[in-house]
Amino acid sequence: TVRLHGNDHDTARKLNRTENLRPIPPTDPDFKRLYPRRNDAESINRDLDDTLYLRRAHSVGHARQHLNLIGYALVVNGVTVHRYSRHRAPDRLAA
């Protein structure tokens, strides 16, 4: 088992575990299936961070912040479905 969160010892060594250690090593059978999704997840997280004014949450309280994240996920997925359906529309017309 590898610890994935940093501590004071890591800070003293200037080790950022989240950037330098992988929870799933390249030799793991699931690595090839899971690793390509990492860039998508990080991109979505960055987009979410960019919506935060002064890097602060849009709402106060755990339940409200959770609802905001669910709403954001619904918007991202809705836009994705819309773009995919528009991308597929010429194929339907040709058929």
C-alpha cells in the first residue's frame, strides 16, 4: 500500500505525491483502460476551478456545494451529448 496524501516529511523534501506517484502503476492490468481518462478528469476539474470566483465555492455548506457539483456535472454531460448528437447528425441524413 502506498500513501497518496502528503505530510510534513514530504513537504520538507519538496515531494508532491499527487504529481509524482501513481495510485495504479503502469504494470497493473487496469492501467491501460483507466489512465487515458485522467486527462479528461483533470481538464474537467480545471474547468470547474476556472468558474470559481477567487477560488471560492459558489455556495455555503456541504449539501449546497454537492448540489453545485452535481449541477456542473449535468451541464458538462448535457453539452457533451448535444455536441455528439450534432456531430452524428450528418450520418443520420446520409443513411
